[in-house]
Amino acid sequence: MKAIMPISYAFGVAAYMIRANKLRSFLSILGMVFGVATLITTLSIGEGTRQQILRTIEAMGSNLVIVSPKGGGGTTSSPVFDLLSTSDSESLKNAITDIESVAGIFNSAISMTRGVTEKAVYTEGTEPSYALVRDLVIEKGRFITIPDVEDASRICILGSKTAKEFFPNEEPIGKTVSLGETSFMVVGILTEKGRALGIDFDRTVFVPISTLQELTNRKGQVSRIFLKAVSSEKTGNVVEAARNILKVLRKGRGGFDVWDQEALLREKNRMTLVFKAALGSIAMISLLIGGIGIMNVLLISVTERVREIGLRKALGASPGDILMQFVLESVLLSSLGGISGVFLGMFLGNFTANILIKFLPEGGQWVSIISLNSIVVSLAFSILVGLLFGIYPAFKAARLDPCEALTYQ
């Protein structure tokens, strides 16, 4: 099947046949368009997910270790045996040498009221060391002190957005708000920090841990314990030491989890890969369906052009020429579908990201990130599909006998 026709001429004939049958060509590439669009959307959202995870990890800090009761962080609705205790926190602080600071928290959702403004707010009862552990910066006033914890003081520190909501036109420091039925004096405002580990620090209210334990009748109980290692290199040592200590301390009191940001990153990356693989498989199926559509159109084209093929063979066209022409037509169709799918995928990626933002808690962010690699992979796969599904119609056309083809009715 030696080809003597110039590729440029064969390409021109293929382009002419596509233009001559616009509607049929358009319908034949729809599967390819939606397959590539799905693949681009999947990869862009997957990359956006990865970036979201990285932002969360960065907000946590590279040397943060978190201890939580088995199955979650614990709230005031958690069973008693699920929660950690103040003694657990103190034992970790005294027994582990590679830590810079330790802080326990006890969290709850409480209704906060000031004047006519009322809203349920996420409230964290914590210790003075929490500001160091979570890298919190005070914009105005102060954070929780040791005397505040010892006296179970009715003081609170507001996240930046909460402060603006409840004190839109006045200075919050020294003013009072009500958490549940109890009045608290505002003594500090945090600088804007954003979200980390599902918590929006800008909308969180911080009070002494002993105060919140007293208000919720959960004295001595802790939802989570945060440990800050002296360096990221020592994080693994801290994780191992914390597990060994808690195995002894919490024997018969319920399970626990100890993890650092690397463990979280591995788990989140695993989930992202599963997500991308699942949707990517759907996209691949769509591309294969698109390839079948292109093959069917080419088979119809071969049937319609039998006499043309016979005439060209009679005038000297080799089987290789015919083969190349139909393969190029298939590749050109799949390429057009792939390019159209890339642009559609870019639009759908941004559209999907905007939809996801609406379902995230307020303040959440999500972006669609289109990488050059995802575009190259999508286009390469669409061309490959066009090539594979174009071979059978091309061989069928190349094998036609010119004498039979010229007399075909």
C-alpha cells in the first residue's frame, strides 16, 4: 500500500469532505467534544481540589500534630467516652520533648446575641498557647491568658468577620455580647486568617476552655489537642510519641487519632486521585463513544463514495492513498472535536467551580485550574481515538476493487 499522494493534498480532500457534510460531521464529533470536555473539567477540578488541600496544609503549618477522638473532633453532643481530657493534654505536654507548645480545645456552636443581631457562631474554648500553635495574630486587644482559664473568665476574642457583623460601626473592645444566656466582654480581635481544617477563623469566637466546659457542663473534657513540633523534621517523632502515650492513658476510654499535615495530605491526595480516576473513566468512555460515532460516519462515507474511490484507483491512486485519506479524515474530525471539547471543558470547569463554591460553607474558595498537560493529554487521546476508529473504514475503502467500485449503483 505505497502512498504516492502528497499528505497536504490528502488533508485538503479530507477537509473538503468534512465541509461538504457539515451537519453529519458536527453530529459525528459530538461524542468527542463532550468526552474531551468532561476530561478537561475533571482534571481542572481535580487540580483545584489539590490546590485547596495544599492551602489547607499551609494554613495548618508544617509542624502541626493533631490528636482527636476516634471518628472526629468531638463537640458538646459527643458521647463522654469519645472526648479527650485536660489530663491527656497535660500528659502530652509533660512527656514529649520535641514540642514547642500544646493546646487543647473544646468546641461548640452557640447562639451569639448583641442587640437585634443574633447568629449561631462556632465557639472554641481554648488556652493561651493556642495562639502560638495555630499562628493566630491579634489585631486589637489581647488573647486568652492563664488567669482567664484559671478563673473561667467571661471574656471572648472575635474573628475579624464576626467583629464586623456584630460591631459594624463601633469599637468592639470592652463591649459585651451574649453567648447563650451568658454575657461576655470582648477583649480581642483577630486579624484575618481564613479557613483551615474546615474552620473559618474569621467567624470563630474564642473563650477560655474552662469557661466553655463550665457552660456546657463538660468540665475537664477536650475536643482536640494540638501539638506544635519544634521543627517539621521532628513531627514524625511527636506523632509516634503521642500515640504511645495515649495508648496507655486512654486504655478502655475510647479510640483516638493522631495525625500531622503529611498524613492528611496523603489521604486527601488519595481521595482526589480516586475522584479524578472515576470521572476520568467516564470521560474515556465518552471519547470511545465519540470514536464509534466517527467510525460510523466514515463507513457511511465509504459507501456513498464507492464510485469515487473506484475512479481514483483507476486513475492511479494506490490503496495507501485511499487509506491515508480516510485516516486523515478521521483524525481531522477527532481533532476538531478535541479542540472544541477543550474550550467547552474550560468553560465547564469554571462553571463547576462556581457551583461548588455555592455549596461550600461561607468563605470557602474553589478554583478550576487548567494545566497545559491536561490539554495535551486530552487532545492526544482524542487524536488517538480518531486514528484507531478510522483504521477500519480506511482499510475497507482501500480494499475496494476498482472494477466493482466503478459499476456500483
